[in-house]
Amino acid sequence: KKRVLVTGGAGFVGSHLVDRLMLMGHNVICLDNFFTGSKANVAHWIGHPNFELIRHDVIDPILVEVDQIYHLACPASPVHYQSNPVKTLKTGFFGTYNMLGLSKRVKARFLLASTSEIYGDPEEHPQKESYWGHVNCVGPRACYDEGKRVAETLAYSYHRQDNVDVRVARIFNTFGPRMNWNDGRVVSNFILQALKDEDLTIYGDGKSTRSFQYVHDLVDGLILLMNSDCKEPVNIGTQQEFTIDEFAKMVIDLAKKETGKCGSNLVYLPALEDDPQRRKPDNSRAKEQLNWEPKWNVVDGLAETVKYFKTQLEERV
Amino acid sequence: KKRVLVTGGAGFVGSHLVDRLMLMGHNVICLDNFFTGSKANVAHWIGHPNFELIRHDVIDPILVEVDQIYHLACPASPVHYQSNPVKTLKTGFFGTYNMLGLSKRVKARFLLASTSEIYGDPEEHPQKESYWGHVNCVGPRACYDEGKRVAETLAYSYHRQDNVDVRVARIFNTFGPRMNWNDGRVVSNFILQALKDEDLTIYGDGKSTRSFQYVHDLVDGLILLMNSDCKEPVNIGTQQEFTIDEFAKMVIDLAKKETGKCGSNLVYLPALEDDPQRRKPDNSRAKEQLNWEPKWNVVDGLAETVKYFKTQLEERV
Ligand SMILES: NC(=O)c1ccc[n+]([C@@H]2O[C@H](COP(=O)([O-])OP(=O)(O)OC[C@H]3O[C@@H](n4cnc5c(N)ncnc54)[C@H](O)[C@@H]3O)[C@@H](O)[C@H]2O)c1
Ligand SMILES: NC(=O)c1ccc[n+]([C@@H]2O[C@H](COP(=O)([O-])OP(=O)(O)OC[C@H]3O[C@@H](n4cnc5c(N)ncnc54)[C@H](O)[C@@H]3O)[C@@H](O)[C@H]2O)c1
Ligand SMILES: O=c1ccn([C@@H]2O[C@H](COP(=O)(O)OP(=O)(O)O)[C@@H](O)[C@H]2O)c(=O)[nH]1
Ligand SMILES: O=c1ccn([C@@H]2O[C@H](COP(=O)(O)OP(=O)(O)O)[C@@H](O)[C@H]2O)c(=O)[nH]1
Ligand SMILES: O=c1ccn([C@@H]2O[C@H](COP(=O)(O)OP(=O)(O)O)[C@@H](O)[C@H]2O)c(=O)[nH]1
Ligand SMILES: O=c1ccn([C@@H]2O[C@H](COP(=O)(O)OP(=O)(O)O)[C@@H](O)[C@H]2O)c(=O)[nH]1
């Protein structure tokens, strides 16, 4: 039984991680500023003796006594992280710096939620952890990408210099219930559009690809990584790669099954600047070092997510 | 006549920039923490009514009222920036953040001294400003490279968001008098070794290249850029590219001329990790937008630098 801090714990991934850690019997502190997360995501734990919720911005220092820190606090979707790039960079840098300082003081193990975005628009496919990436440091996505890259640099600098025990997870596109409703990510956009019988908005020609993993697999991976000896960065993502076109059709099919009808079509809008063309992890390191493999099939995960959004839509009406 | 702040003004490049700005009649504030710079570099201005020297670390906020900010404060040689990677990252991020906050408040124009290192170990040659670079964000050079990359991101984020007027100079290898004596850079190492009749230490096979510009050309470029309308990043460097072997031989020849004798040979040591293999700017943007071109020949510049180090050596004895 450990004292575990989860920053960004009221967000999409964070709240699933909190669930799992609570079920494992740990003492969990969930820290969040509720920028993109919400209390509703962890409401079911409020009042539980092992659970504590702190409203705090990771940009400011904080004193808590813990054994492990999962550092997830950071806006994660292009719409949100581009809405205030300076704030995103401050969260990326100051936030990580403060959590590393905390780890150093209390000798906690630190896990950084990094991202496949540090590979940018990759020229190597699939992406291995040894790949250095292809990122535009002055483009519109840079506040997020460079914020995460420098957060990795900072983590390993604290490791080398102050012996902080660090883990780095490079997370690939993840979806599931509790995804932020209006964060503009492709999964939430498509599902909401399909459920509302609106056309699915495809940016560009629909031929670019992503590999979508279900959130429960990611949570498995994060917990395995935290408790492993693997100090190198580890990709956590699935090999199931889809074009955005294929993915859109899958969502329409599932919406049809769920609602009995779905008249949505695909509409093609201008491509986004610097939008990565392809993304798929080489996840052999996670397999070898963590004995981790995604277990969920995308279609099953998507079906759960469609159900979740349908309930949400009904509650809003 | 402007009020100009030069951070890192007691350093190698900074002190030459201060000289020029003083000769142009500006009011100059030189800010430095003297980590790698020294008071001796600007001693000749102390007492001048247009000059002020402030001991300050850019990691902390500061209030001054100025019209232009040249932000150079940052350790620049691998030996120095790797000696405390966390501090280097803090200087890169907090320092730039504070100076941008200052620029925003007083509506000063801000120029970032960025670097060719943001291109990493480049796969495009020569390097254009549009090249995204090839940087290992978890390697030994990352504290400097990623610190500068994120500083650029921060600068353009302040520009887009708060309308801060920014200029970004991507500086390629520069040498000249007042280079730090013990910073381990190839120019100072080779010259000192040659003057002391020691063997010149070559890391790797001597076949990697650099393009070395003389500091006066760089100072021209920085001032032109500051006063231009060019908001995009601009490479400032020379097209004269040498292998480290060729460069070593040049230094030995010059040392011979200067001292009448030089028995140094080349010794080959193991290569450094992630050491860039080739580096040469495409400087057409500087030519077109600033009407800038390097005027100094490398051999002439080197001769001046050899003289400088010889005097320094004699004074130390
Ligand atoms: N979901 C993905 O596909 C994905 C992919 C790669 C990486 N990640 C990373 O995983 C983490 C979680 O992402 P998510 O998808 O759950 O996004 P999310 O937006 O749902 O969660 C982020 C949480 O952090 C909180 N937060 C943001 N800034 C904060 C600050 N300054 N102080 C305190 N809390 C703050 C938000 O309120 C939110 O609860 C992020 O670090 C993200 O970069 C996610
Ligand atoms: N010389 C080159 O070849 C070269 C190439 C590319 C970029 N640059 C950039 O140009 C700038 C100047 O480099 P240089 O070659 O003159 O190096 P330098 O080490 O001589 O100068 C850096 C100066 O900044 C000061 N400084 C460092 N950290 C500071 C802090 N936290 N607060 C206040 N002052 C601080 C140092 O004391 C020193 O005076 C740097 O930003 C460097 O990254 C230099
Ligand atoms: O329990 C702690 C210990 C440190 N920090 C913050 O973490 C950062 C880095 O701490 P470190 O000790 O490494 O840096 P220093 O303060 O020595 O520069 C600082 O802003 C601290 O305020 C924190 O928030 N909680
Ligand atoms: O309504 C949308 C939202 C996103 N996308 C595309 O889907 C892919 C994934 O986008 P998302 O924002 O979900 O994640 P990321 O780009 O960070 O992988 C990108 O190519 C987007 O351009 C799309 O076509 N329509
Ligand atoms: O004259 C000034 C104005 C700002 N800052 C610092 O610059 C940083 C960024 O300032 P900004 O106003 O952008 O940020 P905020 O304080 O609003 O987060 C802050 O740490 C300020 O303390 C400074 O050193 N001098
Ligand atoms: O004593 C030395 C110092 C440096 N170098 C090499 O010279 C090049 C330039 O190194 P420097 O540190 O001057 O600058 P940077 O690597 O930042 O361009 C690199 O390939 C170094 O490995 C060398 O061979 N001997």
C-alpha cells in the first residue's frame, strides 16, 4: 500500500488511473486545476478514506509526502493546448520541474506522461524509442511538443544529477469514456457527430493514420512501467493503425448499431498545419521490459465509448 | 539613442555586442551572473555614463526600463552547459520567460540568441531555417538544445499571444578574442594547445565539419536583425566549412607564424556522444532580409584570436 500522487487526476486518463490505483488499495492524492478535467470524473471516490482531491495548479510548488508520482497534468488536445500556448509551456516546464523537485525531496519515484508527439511528423515508421523525432519548434503544435520534449530532458537531467528515479511513458493516441467532450480530438468529434447525425469532419484527405488504444490498456502500461526497473522511455500504444477515413467509417457503423440509425457522411476540410501524417508505435520495448501488450480490440473499446457519449448526450438533453 | 539590455553581456559574444552598442552611442545595461563570463570583458566601460553593469541571474525576475533586449545569457559550450544540466534548462526556460515578460511589460523588442544546435545532428545540409532539426531530447546535449528549442517556442508564443516583438538569431559556431579560456570549445582548445606546444585533441576521426565565423560578423548580424522587420528565425553563420582536421592544421600553421615554432601534432580521442557530424548554414535569408554577409576571412579572424590567447598566456605567467 503506497501513497500515490496523480497530477491531472481529474482528467480523462488520470481518472481511470485513479480508479485502478484505488481498486489496488493505494492511498491516492488526485491533484488538478480542472482546466480540462472535471470533478465528475472522480466524484465516485470523494469521501473514500484512501482518496483526496486537491485543487492546485502544478505551475506552483506544493508540499505533499508520497511514494510515487504519476505526472499527467497537461492539456492534451490541440484545441486546448493551443488556446493558451504560454500557459501550456509553463505547465510543461514549471509543472514538471516542481514535480521533479518534489520527487527529489521526498525520494518518490516519478513517472512522466510523455507523448508520441515528441516524434512530431515522423519520418521513421513505426516509431522506435530511439527515434529522435521530427518536430517544428516554431509551429502551432510546438507549445505541446517542445513542452513535452523538454519535460523529458528535465526528467533525465534530474535523474543523472540528483538521482531522481524517473520513468517516461510515451503515450500514443488513447480513447475511452470520460474523454473531454469538447476537446476537438478526432475520437470525441466523430462519435458526437455520428450520434447527432451530423457529418464527420475530416481535416485533409483522410489518408493520414493514427493508432488508437483503449484507455484501460494504457492504464495497465502506466502502472507496469511505474513498478518496473525500466528507466528508458517506453512507447505505450497499439499496433492497430487506421486511416482517418477508415476510422470515420468504423464510428458511423458503431453509431448505427447503437442508435439503430446514422445518416452521417464524411466531409473534407482543409488540413491542419504540421499535422502528423502517420503514427504507430514500435512497442517491442514495452513487450520485452514490461510484458505489456494491448488487450482491447479497437472496435470493442469504441463501442464502450459510443455508449458513454450516448448517455452523456441524453443527460444533457 | 536607445536603452538596450544585453543579458550575458559579460560573456564572449555579449561583450563584443556591448562594445558595438556603446560605440553607437546607446545606453547599455549589461546583465550577467558571471558563470562563464567575466567582468574583465567589459571592464573598459565601467564608469562610462552610458554603461551599467548588473550582477543578476536571469532565472529571477527583474525590473528595468529598456527599448531593446538582446537575450544571450546561457552557458554555451558543452563543458559548461553539461556541468549542471538542470541549471542550464532553468536558464534556458526561466531566463527566456522572464526576459519575455519584461519585454511584454515595457514593450521592448526582444532578440533571442538561439543556436545551430537546434538543428542537432542535421540530416539536411546546409541547414535552412525551415529545417526542423534532428535532436536527441534525452541525450547529453539535450539540456542545451532542448532549452534553446523551447526558448524559441516560448518567444513565438509570446509573439502570437501577447504581441511581443521578437527576433530569433540562430547562431552558428563563432570564435574570437575573449572566448572563454577553459570552456573546452574546439577553437580555444586548439589555440591553447598549439601555443603551449601540446598535441591537438581531436574527438573522433577529425572528418566532422563546422563553419566558423568571426565574432565581429556575428555582432553585425545581431544588430541588423534587431533593427530589421524580419520576425522569422535567421541563421547567422558563415559558409566556410572545414573538417576538424583541416581546422587543426590551420591553427598549427598560425601558431607557427605567431610564435616562430610549434611542434604540436594531432591526437585522436574517442568521439563524443551525439556530436553533430556536419554543420553549415544556408544563410540566404540573412543575405536577403538583412543584407548581411560575413566579411571576415577565417584565417584573419583566427590570427587575431591566436594573438589574443598568446597575450593572455603571457599575462598568466
Ligand atoms: N489521451 C491521449 O491520447 C494522450 C496521448 C499522449 C499523451 N497524453 C498525456 O496524458 C496526460 C493526460 O491526458 P488526457 O488525455 O487525460 O487529457 P485531459 O485534458 O483529460 O487531462 C489532463 C488533466 O490535467 C489537468 N491540468 C492541466 N493543466 C494543469 C495544471 N497546470 N495544473 C494542474 N492540473 C492541470 C486538467 O485539468 C486535466 O484534468 C497528459 O499529460 C497528456 O499529454 C495523452
Ligand atoms: N559562441 C558560439 O559559438 C555560439 C553559438 C551559438 C549560440 N551562441 C549563443 O550566444 C550566447 C552567448 O554565447 P557565448 O559564446 O558568448 O558564451 P559565454 O559563455 O561567453 O556567454 C554567456 C554569458 O551568459 C552568462 N550567463 C550564463 N547563465 C546566466 C544566468 N543564469 N544569468 C545571467 N547570466 C548568465 C555567462 O556568465 C556569460 O557571460 C549564448 O546564448 C549562446 O547559446 C553562441
Ligand atoms: O516538495 C517539494 C520540493 C520542491 N518543489 C519545487 O520543485 C522545484 C525544483 O526543486 P529543486 O529542489 O530541484 O530546485 P531548487 O529549488 O533547488 O532550484 C522548486 O520550484 C520547488 O519549489 C515542490 O514543489 N515541492
Ligand atoms: O474532427 C477531427 C479531429 C481530428 N481529425 C484528424 O484526426 C487526427 C488525430 O487528431 P487528434 O486531435 O485526435 O490527435 P493528434 O493529432 O494529437 O494525434 C489528425 O490527423 C486530425 O487532423 C479530423 O480529421 N477531424
Ligand atoms: O518587468 C518584468 C516583467 C515580468 N518579468 C517576469 O517575466 C515572467 C513572465 O511575465 P508575464 O507577465 O508574461 O507572466 P505572468 O507573470 O503573467 O505569468 C514573470 O516571471 C515575471 O516575473 C520580469 O522579470 N520583469
Ligand atoms: O578539443 C576539442 C574540442 C572539440 N572538438 C570537436 O570540435 C567540434 C566542435 O566542438 P565545439 O565544442 O567547439 O562546438 P560544438 O560541438 O558546439 O559545435 C566537435 O565535433 C568536437 O567534438 C575536438 O575535436 N577537440
